[in-house]
Amino acid sequence: MKCLDLLLGRSLASSEDKKERVGAVPGVSVFGLDAFSSAAYGPEAALTVLIPLGVAGVSFALPITIGISVILFLVYLSYRQTIAAYPNGAGSYTVAKENLGDKAGLLAAVALMIDYTLNVAVGISAGVNQIVSAAPALQPHTLLLCLAILAALAYVNLRGLRETGLAFLPPTYLFVGCLGVLIALGIFRAITAAGHPQPAMAPAASPAVHEQISLWLFLKAFAAGCTAMTGVEAVSNGVQAFKEPPVAFARKALTMIVSVLILLLLGVAFLVQTYKITATEPGSPQYQSILSMVTQAVVGRGIFYYITMGAVLLVLCLSANTSFADFPRVCRTIAQDGYLPYSFMVRGRRLVFTEGILVLTALAGVLLICFNGVTDKLIPLFAVGAFLAFTLSQAGMVMHWRKKRKSGAVGSVAMNGIGGAATGITFLIVIVTKFTDGAWIVFLVIPALYLFMLRIHRHYKMVGDQLALSGSVELTPPRQMIAVVPLVSMGSLAQRALQIAFGLSGDIKVVHVEQENSPPDFQNQWAHDVLPAVSRAHLAEPQLVTLASPYRQVVTPILSYIWRLEKENPDQTIAVLIPQLIESRWYYSFLHNRHATILRTLLLMKGLNRIVVVNVPWHIQEREKIAQQAHELWKRRSKIEGPAQFIRREPAERKDERA
Amino acid sequence: MKCLDLLLGRSLASSEDKKERVGAVPGVSVFGLDAFSSAAYGPEAALTVLIPLGVAGVSFALPITIGISVILFLVYLSYRQTIAAYPNGAGSYTVAKENLGDKAGLLAAVALMIDYTLNVAVGISAGVNQIVSAAPALQPHTLLLCLAILAALAYVNLRGLRETGLAFLPPTYLFVGCLGVLIALGIFRAITAAGHPQPAMAPAASPAVHEQISLWLFLKAFAAGCTAMTGVEAVSNGVQAFKEPPVAFARKALTMIVSVLILLLLGVAFLVQTYKITATEPGSPQYQSILSMVTQAVVGRGIFYYITMGAVLLVLCLSANTSFADFPRVCRTIAQDGYLPYSFMVRGRRLVFTEGILVLTALAGVLLICFNGVTDKLIPLFAVGAFLAFTLSQAGMVMHWRKKRKSGAVGSVAMNGIGGAATGITFLIVIVTKFTDGAWIVFLVIPALYLFMLRIHRHYKMVGDQLALSGSVELTPPRQMIAVVPLVSMGSLAQRALQIAFGLSGDIKVVHVEQENSPPDFQNQWAHDVLPAVSRAHLAEPQLVTLASPYRQVVTPILSYIWRLEKENPDQTIAVLIPQLIESRWYYSFLHNRHATILRTLLLMKGLNRIVVVNVPWHIQEREKIAQQAHELWKRRSKIEGPAQFIRREPAERKDERA
């Protein structure tokens, strides 16, 4: 426990929950990193699609970004309302479930879970790719770096929410600050140069023009750019992580996140267009990221360039953290409805949902290992998940307002309706334009996960039905049970088991399996030692059942006997007493057979409800421990009664200490 | 079980033991392969030491082999007597233990176990090396081939003794037959050519002479040649594997093995000397084994050459089988005395000592993997083990005869004394000449294993002492126990656990841990539902104990409560009833918490002997299964009583089937 304290911090009481909550500003870094990081790869993704247009493509950067910003704003308005309507925290899952029904909710849940998992893998892998392009010597260790960052994220999140938020504040500020300065400087230069500033360092030459703009290409660029919107969902899922009043703080954090994001996106697009920056082919030797070229064009390759690039890298790596903040909460909510194992509801020692964090880490780890740390191919997939969730959430909000029919509801319906239509269309565009790029996988994973969770729910329901009482509690005066005691030989443990059996029942069957290695004199001992003791204590004589075992099995004959007994006594409870040696150290258990454990397991697994298993333990103590206990006893006794009396009492005491 | 039947053959009853025993001739192949195979590498090892002498070295082949044969004969006489004196099968371990004391016995046991384990690794690796030199394309798969042969051997041995013996008859005969024909032919040619036959194919030219013979070199050659004697011990360990009368059959088998071995060794040495064959440097490109050169010289590279080489290869591979036949038996004997875990005494479904076979396979597998399938370096080690065991055994027999003081004992004492002295000196020679070649490792492994087995024995003794009754069995009229029932909510399972508790005791404590996710109305339910039911049934009212859990733990508060209860009631047995859901499929258990299992484990591990654990199971049945059972019940009932009556009875019956 000490060790865990050191690692994860002391256990937090449930009542300390409020202290762990965050205000708007740390909330921005807890829930906003994912959104901000998309400013780094969204424009890049859109412009990469436009490469075939050459310099002509640059002029589409701003229109596409404005389109994305409009949808982003609509989504923002919608989630603001969601936060107010669901102050306990509700993302697409709750909204869709409550307003569109369980199935739509489950679909949103699946989409979200895929989105969050992919986001972790993609974020870490994108960050590590930046590190690797800066230091190519690290190339062979890509996967190792990815997994190390994943482990670090999991660790920070297991330590708890508040500390996570604080740890991520500096990189968030650095990123927003750097890009802000960059954009301001760029705009200032553009104005002073009457719209045609001289780049501090010329961008790479644009390739020759191959194509003319087409609707298909435009849509593809738009769909690619939409990845910039993923991560906006996070705040509304995590309302409960904010300080009182959570709704106000959450809305504030969301406003800050979205406005900063929109400013960054528009600023970058403006700079791209002003400095006529075209994307470079990813994977080619001349490759350079858009943000790198923009920074270079505005300020040259000075110290500021490297700081900005460092901030971008850090934010990309840490963007995965949003998933860590949110995925466990989503799982908790889903588990509460019985679509995921209940264990997702349990809060660990630091008040975080440990299992969610561990499952997310495991899933992302598997993805990183499968793709060997290079997850570019997964980017389309997680946009699909995000937009499906967005659309379901918006549609849910429309139904929500229609049900409420309050004043102002018409406006709300319209707002969410337009948002839903916009994200729905975007979803379709993303699916269609990226289907062959991998979006088809989503059509396999979503139904599979959907059916899996449905199956969990059905099973919980069945268990619940079988555990429920049909009426009120009914108890009857107890009937005598049958006690079965399997014994190999007579010793302290056997004597103890027999004594317990007499406490349970007057109808005792002692079962002895004849073995080739067992002491042959059990019957003798029974007749000459046990039976006299039974009659001395005026107890009912137990029945001795000797079982043959031609195939040298131990457990099977006992089981067969018990099944027969159970059939012959259809109304009685059968208590099987299993004497069991308990060793002081686990490795000593290799010195003994496992018949006790096997018998217990089989009885519990294969028996009926009428068979109960009574474990009678007998603890083997190490010599040193016995000596130590005797010494302590002696010290205690000699204080109270003086050593003389102790000697007289010692044997009895020692027996008590053991028995 | 069907699957195991197919794999390992049907289960054999203990009474079928006699049928599984072998006669002298199959006994030769079961216990003799190891000895025969040493004819292939013993002379080789001795002659390799003599390489520096050039052709002059050849003249020492016969003297050294005669020396080895004399010691071999002494060892043979000694083991013949051992077989007669210990008709239950006793190798060095039993002989040394009974006559020289437990510690000498344990030392012999350790030496034997090392010897057998190394023999498996060395034999398989030597065989595979032959295959690989014949087909160099297999070189990269050396380890895989070794492990495949190891697995095959383990499998054949798990199937049982008789089948093993039969499977190994043909290769044994082929080997002995080929070498016999070869030697006879060679002697015939030598006689007809007046001692100077013309080789059919000239052996490789001898290298230039570097050295003169020295005592040190002679001793080294002798020590190396002594590896030819390993494996002779096997028969005396396995006497019980022979048909009635086992002593006669075992002696016959031993006589056959040793006489064939001596003839082979002398024959090979004679041919080496006649054809002036010198060993080639192992690992050099010109390398060829002695047996290959001898065969070539006598018959040329015809079909007979290849058959003979094939037989050598087969026997080398299979020589490991002797260890498989014997190692488990030695372990059984050691385990009977408590120096190894008792599980080595258990005979599996095919009447073999499964655990011994598996442990041997695992150890040899680890050795093979560690040395990557090339275990030449281990050969000195296993000669050390073998000769230590020989010497202890002989010394033990000397003491045996001295104790008996029968007529003829003087002769026996002399015989074993000379044998012991001879093997003892050989042991010293082996140790000294091979110390730097790796024999020093034995001085680390032997004490480690020795102390380990001593520790096991001491632990068994301590457990035995603690389990033994100090006097006769004593029973007392049972006192009422305290029943503790941890409950989360009221349902069928809780009701069942309560009902069982009433059967156990009138003093029931129901323990409820308040959890953030648990239904809040437990107290209500208790007051309004449970207590009325208790009074309706005229039962004593259980005490409800509600425990707070600020840190969201479930098991810890219950444990603390039970420890307190145990302290406050120092004389009473406490029965903790643990209600437990039993799922129909193992993977469903992930849907439930493991509190029941954790609580049970901790109570058993950390509790005193006064705490017994009662598992109250509740089986969750799958819908289909319930339907099927209802259907079967309906069919059964309708046969007995007709369908009309069944309908009336069905609900009660169904309940019974479940409850």
C-alpha cells in the first residue's frame, strides 16, 4: 500500500471529490488539448488534398476554413445548450439515448468510444512523428517512444484529475501563445505590406499544376479539414469535473476552447493564403509541415521558430490526454445503463475511473503496436466516429427542445437542427470521400461493438431477472443439512473439520478415497480413535464412506458421491466441508496437492444452488513466526500476571493462538 | 477427456500395472539405449584427447578401452548385487541413503538428477548434430529440431512404458546389429590379412605429431572415455518396471546391456587400432566421427555405411529416452522420502509419473534453449554426476554387506569395494581433468540443489508436525458459531444466503457496506421486508451492521469488521457466508465484480483457523438451458405421471431444479 501511495498519491475519500474539480482555465487544458491539437493537423490535411492544384489551391484555404469554422460554431452553440440541459455531464450518448432512444444512444456510445481510442493512438503517433522528423536517429525507436508516452499519460491520469489539468497548463499556453503571436505578427506584416508581405524565408516551390478544382476535390479537402473539429465534444461529457457551478464553468471553458480554435484555424488559413504556402507531399524528402512553413515565412528559422515547433509537438503528444479525461467518464455512463461491465463505474483510489483509463491505455497500446507506431491511416476513422457522434447529439437536442416546447424552443430547435444537418452532411462527405481510405473499417467495427454491448446489456438483464425476488423475502425455519467431509487421514486439520461438521449438522458423511499412496490405516484409525471420541462427546455417529479409485483420481470419486447424494436428497442443503492447508508463503503451496481448490471450484461451478462449500482452513506457521508469537505472548503475560503464572498457562494459550 | 484419450490412450486402472511391465528384451531398449549410445561418443571423446599424439595415439585406444571395460565390469557386478538386494528398484539414491545415511543419499539423488537431465539435452543435441552434419540445410533449425525431438520423447513417454519399449526396439537392434556385423567383418579381415588389412577407404591423414604421451594426457583420455559408462545405472532404478520376477528380468537385461556395450567398445577400439584411425578435430572442415571412419575403413561408403550411420544417429537421439524412463522413478523415490514435492509420486492416467516426465522435459528444454541446441560443453558435467552416483552406490553396497555379515559377504564387500574405489578414482580423474572444461559448474549446482531439497524436506517435516495430533482425536459438543453474511442488496441470492445462515447459527450478523453506487434503500428493505419475514418464520432476529466506506473499498471494511469480531469472541468459530454468482460461461464473470473471490481468498489467507468460509453459490442459467431443462423435465414427468399432472407440478419442480 505504501508503494501505491508513493506511485499514485494517497487514497482520496469520496468526500474529497469537490477538491479535485477544476475551474474554467485548467478545464481548457484538460478538455481542450484535443481540439487545439487539431489546429495543427486539420489545415495540413485539407491542404494536402489540394496539392494537385498547385499555387491555385492556396486560394481555397480560407473558404474551406471559413466553412469549417461555421460548422464548428454551430456545434459549439449546440454543445453549450447540451451543457445547460444536462448539468450532470452528457455527451452524445446521453443526449441521443434520452431523446432518440436506447439504440441511437448506443450507436453514439460506440462512435465516441472509437473516436476517443483512435484519438489517443493518432495523437501520440503524430507527436512522436514530429520528434522523429526532428531527430531522425530516434526513427527505429518510434514504437517504444509511442508506448512510453502512452504509459506516462496513463500514469498522470491515474494520479487524478486536478494534477493532470495543472500539468497540462504550461504546454497549452505555450501553444496558444506562440500561434497567437505568429498570427498577429503575420497579419501586421500583411497590413503594413499592403497584403503582399515578403516571407522571411521562402516556402518550398509549388509543384506543377495537374488538375483544376472540382467539387469532388473541394469536398475531399473540406472533409479532410473537418478533422480540425474533433475533440469539441469533450467538455459536455465532463461537466461534472468542473467546480461549482459546473454548468457555468464548463460553458466558459467551451467558449474559450472553441473561440481560440476558430481564431487559430482562420489565422493559419489567412497566413497560408497571404504567403501562398502549398502543402508538400507527406513522406517525400522535401516534406515540411504547414505550420512549420507558415512560421518560417513569418519569422524565419530563429529561436521563436523552434519554440513554436516544440509547443506544437508537445500539444500533439498531449492531445491524447483529452481522451483520457473523457473516455472513462463515457464508459462510466454507459456502464450505469448496463451496456458495459459495471466495473467501469468504480472510482479508484484517486477518484478517477481506473478501469476506463486502463482499458483505453490497453486499446491504444494494441493499436500502436499493430500499426508499429505509425497511425496516419487511422485519421479518417476517427473523424467518422466524431461526426457520427456529433450528428446523433444534435438530432437528440432537436427532439429535446421539441419535447420541452418552452419559450425560445423554436430558436433552439432551429439552431440544433441546422447544426445537426451540417454535421450530418459533413459526416456523409467524410464517409464518402474517405471510404476507400479506410473509413469502411468503421462499418465493421461499429456494428461489432454495438452488438457486443447489446449482448452485455441482455446478459445483465437476464441476471437481474434471475436474482430478483418474485415477491417479498421469504424465510423458513431451517432444515438439517447434510455435511460431507472428505478426509485423507486423521490429523489436527481433519479433527478441526469434523468438529466444524458437528456444529453444522447431525448428519455427517465422512468420505475417504482409497489411494495407492495414502496411509492404509484410515479405517483402523476411524474405528479405534475417532468413533470413541465421538461417543465420549455424546455426538451422533458420522457415516464413513470409503470410495475406491481404480484410476487414481481423488476429486472425481468425491464429486460423483456428492452428485448422487444430492439426487437422493432433493430437498436438503448439502454442505461440503473442505479441509485446506494454508501455507505462510505462496510458493510453499507447490509442495501440496491442489485437491481442495479443485474440489471447491468444481462443486461451485457444476453443483446446484443446494450445495454450499465450507472451507476449513489450517494455517501452517513458520518456525520463526511461532517462536516470535510465543515470545510476544510471554512478554504480554509476564506484564499482567508475572512469568510464573505464564508457564502454567502457556500450552493452552499457544493452542488458542493456533486453533 | 475424449481428446486426452485420443492423445495419450485410455486411462489405465492401477490394477493394470502388471500388464504395462516389460520383459528383459524390451527392457534392454528401454533402459539400455543410453548405455549403447555412449559407445558412439565414448571412444570418440578419448581419441579426440589423443589427437596431439598423431598416429602414435592410436596404440593407446585399446589399453584405455580395456581399462574402461574393467571398471564397467566392476560396476556391472555391483549393480547386479544392488538389483538383488533391492528388488523394489533402487539406484544410487536408495543404496546410499539406506547404508550411508540420508545426506549421502541426497547427494546421490542430486548427482543422478543432474546426470539424467543433462543426458536428455546432450543426447538429443548430439543426435541433431549428426542430422545437421548430414543435411547442412537444416543448420538454422537446430534448436527447433532439438525441441521437436524432446516433445516427441515426452509424448511417447506420457503414453506409457510398454509402448515406449516397443517403439524403441527396432532402432536398438539395428544399432547393435550393424555395429556387430561391422566389428565381426573387421576382425575377420584383420585375421585374414595377418593383422594388417587394407582399408576399403583410407582414413584421413593423421596430423603431424606435436607431443609425447604423458600421464596427464593418458588420464585425460581415460576420463573422456569414461563417458562411455554413463547410463549403466538405469536398470537398477527401474527394477519395478520389469515383469515378474522383476529381479531376474532386470539382471538379465543388465547383463545383456553391459556385455553388448563392452563388446562394442572393445570391437571399436580394436578396429581403430588395426586400421590406425586417428580422431579429427571437432568443428574443423575435415571433421568426421570415429564411427564413420571405422565403418568406411571396413566396408567403404556403400549402402551398409549409410544404414549404420542412420542407426547411430537414431540411437543417439533416442538415448535421451533412458532418462525419461528413469528420472521420474528416481523423483518418485525421493518424493516418498519428502525431499521433493509429493506430486512426483502421483501416477497419471497411463500409470507413468507424469510430473517427473514434465519436469524433465522442461529442464532439458531450458538447457537446449539456453545453449541454442549445441550442448557439447555439457558432456563433462554429466560424467561427473554419473560417477559421483556410481561411487556413492558402491560405497553404500560395501556398508550393506558389512551390516549383513552373511556368508559370501566378504567376496561381495571386496567386489563392491574394488568397484567403489575404481569409480571413485575415476570420479576424481574426471573432476580434475575436466575442471576447467566446465566441471566446476557441478560444484555450484550440486550444493544448490542439495540445499533446496533439504529445505523441502524440512518444510514437510514442519507441516507434518503441525498437522499431527498430539494425542488421540478429541471432539467436543459443538458450540454455536457466529454467522457473518455480507450483503449488497436483497434478492434471491441474499435470501438464499440468509436461509443458509439460519441453518448454521442463531447468531447472525448481516454486514452491509455503504457504497456510492449501491442501492440506497437497503436499510428500508431490511426493516420492511426482511425483518417481517424473519418473525413470520419465528427465527432469531439477525443483527444488521452497516459499514461506511469513505475510500470506496468493499472488501476491506468487511475484513476489518470480521477481524474485530474474531478478537472480541476469542472462543467461537466464525462462519463467513459469501454469496457468489456462478456464471454459466467463464467469460461472463468479467461482467461481475470479484469481491466474493477476493474476500474468500483474504479470509482464508489472513484469517485464523477459527474463521471458516461458506460459499453460497447462485447459478445463473442461460435462457436456452432453462428452456431445455424445462423441456426435459416435461418429457420425464409426462412419462411417469402423464402431462396433466405435470402442469400442476411444474412451478415447484422448476424452482427445485434451480434452487
